[in-house]
Amino acid sequence: MYRLEEIPIFSALGQNYLTELQEHIRLKRYTKESIVFYEGDTSEYLHILMEGSVKLYKTSPKGTQIQINRFSAPGLIAEYAIFEKEAFPATCEFVTDGCIGLLHFDKLYELLNQPEFSLELLKSLTGKVSLLSALVHKETILSSEAKVADLMLKKVTIFNRLKNNEIASILNLTPETFSRILTKMKKEGIVKIENHKLIILNEEALFAIIENNTIKNCTNCLASFKAKIGYEE
């Protein structure tokens, strides 16, 4: 389990603040596939991922999971909803065994008087906005092939750690579509699988797939994406 000072938002705090925080944090353990909270739930606690990995996803009206993000400890989960006193915008589920630290919102108000803490929180929220922006770009602009190529270039290690159906879920593709694209890339000599590891043979070809991407056939892609995830203004 990570120590509190290893959580990015708390790393700049002095030991006296860390000790005070630790006294107010309640630890809760989870097993794989346990739900931390559901989309639409509310909470008075900041959720700190101290051990394990989780995924955040929305559920479409048809019951399809649309994965927004997947990340590992250490870090914060859905802190924007807590500070805005809003319902969680997505469901959070553990993909491994893990642990969450719960810090009551009243204590956060005290911490916000500390400049170091406020700055770290701002950085965390900005990072989450960037993630959402990237998700919108991928879902509304990139084709299925370009999404796979983009992930290969940015995080090839994911292909060596996760199963194909898990990678397909991250990219919001069906397992069949992902398998078809991967097979095609192997046949064209762009990648190969050796000792259960993905090896990129032609990096330029991956960049070309992204560069030559065709925009999806929709008159308003952003509106289409919002409707898909059930977003209401």
C-alpha cells in the first residue's frame, strides 16, 4: 500500500499535515470486481486510491459499458464531483484487489487554506480535464484502427499486461473489432506477437494510420458522443 506522502496531491505537504490527515482517513479494502461507487451516487468523502487499479465507466441506455479511464494507485478518484457536491459522473470498479482511503469533505475545507495543498489539487483537476478532452477526441474523431494505433504508440505495455477483451473495453471497441484490427496489423507486418508480447515492427505505419484517419460519419460528433454516454446539460 502507498504511503500518504506518495499520493501526488499530498506530496508537497509537511509531515505535520500528513500526520493530521492520516488520523482522519478511513481505509476500506476491496476485492477484484467490487464497485466503489455507482454513476449517480453521492458522497461526502474524497476517495484516495492507495492500492490496486480501478476503471471508471459510464453505462449507455442500452446497458453498454463505455470506459472513461483506468488507472492505478496512487491517486484521487472523481475528486471534481466531491468538490462540486455533485453525483459521481461514472461508475468506479476495481480491476484488482485494492484499498481506498476515505477523507471527509469537512477536513478538506481546512486543507484548502494551505497554498501547497490547493496548488496540488488544481493540478489534479486539470489532469482529469485533459483526460476527458482526450477521450472526447478519440471517440468523436479517431476511427477504430486509429484508436488501436494510438494506444500502441503511447502505451504498448498495456498490450502485454491485459487481455484482448480488456484492451477492447478501454478503447470502447467490441472484442471482435479489436481482434480483426490486430490480425490485420500482424498480416501487414506492422506488429508481431513474440513470447506473448506485442512488438512494433513499423512505427511509421502506425503514425500513418492515425494521420490518414477519416472522420466518423456524423453531422455533430460531439453531440453524438454526449448522447452515447447519457450526458445532459
